[in-house]
Amino acid sequence: MKDDLENFVALYLRRLDGKIDRVLDDIRDLKVRMTAVEGALTGVNRRMDQIEGRIDPIEKCLLVAETD
């Protein structure tokens, strides 16, 4: 009976260890993917800043044209 319980506990712990390993792998994968998303978002923000810099002079010209 004691051996059965010990075997059951050992089996349960091995399964739990395997599941924890899979969760840790998933977390590592998510970290890599989030880093890629952050990099892409930085690129998008940079592009938006460039576009905003190009639009500002156009808006100024349009405002001057409206007042004339």
C-alpha cells in the first residue's frame, strides 16, 4: 500500500513537472514574441512621428490659405 502511494505521488510529481516545463516554455515564447511586438510598435511610432512631421507644414499652409 505504501509503495502504491509512493508510486502515485512520484507519477503525479513527474506529470506536474512536465506541465510546469511546458508552461515555462510557453512563457519564454511569449516573452520573445512580446519583444518582437514592442520592436514593431516602436517602428510604427517612429513612422507616425515622421508622418506627423510632414503633415504639420501642410496644415500650416492650409490654414494660411483659409485666412486669405
